[in-house]
Amino acid sequence: MSDKNLTKVVQTMASQALPLALAAMAGVLLARILQPEGRGIYATITTTAGIAIVLGHLSVGKSQIVFWPTCERHRSLTGNALILGLVLGLVSTLVTLGVVIIFLPLPAPYLMIIALVAVPFGVASVNLKGILLLQDRIGLINRAVVMAALFLYIPILVLAITGNLTLTMVVACWAISTVVPFVLFTRSLGLPAMRGEAALAREQLSLSGRYHIGLVAFHLLLTVDVLLLNAFVSPAEVGLYTVAMAFLSLARVPTDAIAQVTLPRQAVEDELAAQDVTVRTIRLNLLLSSACVGAMAITSPTLIPLLYGAPFAGSVAPLLALAPGMIAWSLLRPVEQYLVRLRRPMTMASIAIGALVANLGLNAVLIPLWGATGAALASSASYIAIAAIEVQWFARTAGTDVRDLLPRLSDLMRATRSLRPRGQRPGS
């Protein structure tokens, strides 16, 4: 990895340091104040709103990657990102609200409405972030991450310390923080003055709609266990499971940063160059993810009860069960960023749908038996399966032996050298 790219990765990770610190403190206070049941209700609401955002953006970002090499379309793609985001987001909000009213009864339905109001802005933010990634404007994206975290966690911390924290306030903070990136992105890109292009929008929707089937299936693969636990066991079990997921997700920070920085280099016209950067990203992500997830798993039996309280000791077993799957998950983003170049959306969709069906089947058997731990086992198995299939597909397409995607000693040495201050020599 070049010095320039390494700097961007470090900056991206640094921009997440403050949100992570705030999230850790707020997460502990939320767990202790809301207890497993309240934590579970909050997770169910935000997971549902998150699914609405995923349904609404219709994978427009995939079409942005495909059409971006044509420079004349950059301006129209940016305008379409805003217009399609708001329109599709509103449709998704209304559909999700109807489904929730019928199938997902909650103790306080108005909380779901508060969260869903932010969905159109969240959808547009996803589309606009895709444009900014293709423009290689990592700094702005990092600032949006920080600002969203401040709007989410600072009020929660203040309310918790003053004894005024309620579930309603937590959901409201989440909704506001979802809108913040939208405001920053539109101002920076000169929107809404920039106009879209209807013909291009139709092309985008025709292409991205086919990719979206797989993306929705993939997102449900990551989130449906929360809803199933809420439906078949209890919100308290959801609380235990989501604490395990939140704790383990800290290990994703370096690998997500690397995948984000490498996207522009995977969207170049040179096929061999795109393959090469994908191979190197897979190896580095596998190395970092194994180390980070391993550290989280080893320390979790001590840290989780210490930080979140004794009622959350039951989160340790789900965390250990989910750990292998999280390592596999770190490979999916860089691999899929390359596979989208192949323009085989239905193949990608069939892989995700197959993994989702397997996940639902495993959850149906394991959740009644072991609750949150059963859901974690089902998810871990599904993540490993989809990663294995997609990595094999990439290796075959690139003409690379799968063994060449495993980390090497040279990768560790290169990463170590990259972390040294410039000008410092080994042994100095």
C-alpha cells in the first residue's frame, strides 16, 4: 500500500476513533439504563429503519460504479443520487410503516415513526456517499462520520449523566444523526442546484435494480436475526445479541477503512490493476481481521460484564459464536466492489439469496434451542459460506489461486514498515 493510500486509511480510522469512543461510552450507559429489554427494543427499531434505508436506495451506488468511467456523466450521476434517494426513500418509508403496523407490534409505535422520518435522508446520503467515494473525497466522508456521531452520542451521554435519558430521546438522536450526513453532502456537492438526467436515471434503475435483489438479501442476512429473536424469544435476548455484535464490530474498523480507500482503484479501466489491488486488499483484510477479532474474543469474557454489567454476561457466548463469521465478513466488501465490474447482478443475487435462505433455516432450528447464541451460530455459518463462494468466484475470474489470497509474512512485514515514521530505518 502506497504512503498516500496508507495516509487515507489512517485518517479514516482516526475519524472513527472519536465515534468509537463515544459509542463505547454511550453503549455502556444505554445498556445499564435501558437494560436488555430496552436495549432490545431500541435495536429492533433502528434495525427496521436501517432495513428501510437499504430497501430504498435500490443499489444506485452499483450503477454509479459502472457508469463513472464516462466523465461526461459525473454531473448527472450526482444529481440523480439526490433525486432518486429522496423519492425512493419516501416510498420505502411508507411501505415499511405499513408492514410494521401489520406485522411488528411494538410497545410504543410512535418510536418507529420517529425513526422512519429519517429514512429518505438516509437513502439519499448512501447515494451521495457513493459519489464522494468515487471522487476520492475521503476527508468529507470522515467528517460526516464524526458529525453524525456527535449528534447521536453527545446528547445521549448528557441525558444519561443528568438522569433524563429515555428510550424516546435515544431514538430521536438516532434519527437526527441519520440526517446530518445528508446536510453535509448536499452542501459540499452543490446540491440541489445540480440537476439529474431522466434517461440516465432509467438506465441506473434498470441496472441497479438487478443488483439490489442481492443487496437486500445480503442486508437481511446481516439483520434478520435481530427481528427473529424479537419475535420468537424476547427483546431482552435481542439486547444480549446486539451488545455482542456491537462489541465485535469494533474489529471491522481497519478493514472497512481499507475497503473504502481502495474503491476508486477498483473502479479504474485497467482490469489487471483492479484485480491486483483486490488481491492485496483481501490479504491485508484477512490478516487484520483475524488479529482484531481474535483480540476481541479473548478479552470479551472479562470486558463485557465489566463494561455493560452482569446482566450482559450472556452476550459472551454469542460473541464467540459470531467471531469466525466476522473474519469472513471482512472479505466481502472488497470482493464485491470488484465483482460488480463483471455486470452479473443475478449471479451475485443468487449467492446472497442462497445464504439468506440457509440463514433463515438455521435460525429456525437454532434460535429456539439456544436463543442469541443460536442466532450467532447461524449468522457465522452464513457469512463464511457467502465469503467462500465469492472469493472463489473472484479467484477464478482473476486467474488467481485461492492460496495466493492468504496472508503472507511479507504482508505483515509490509504493514509493519508502513507504520514506521518516514525516514526511520530498521534498527535505528
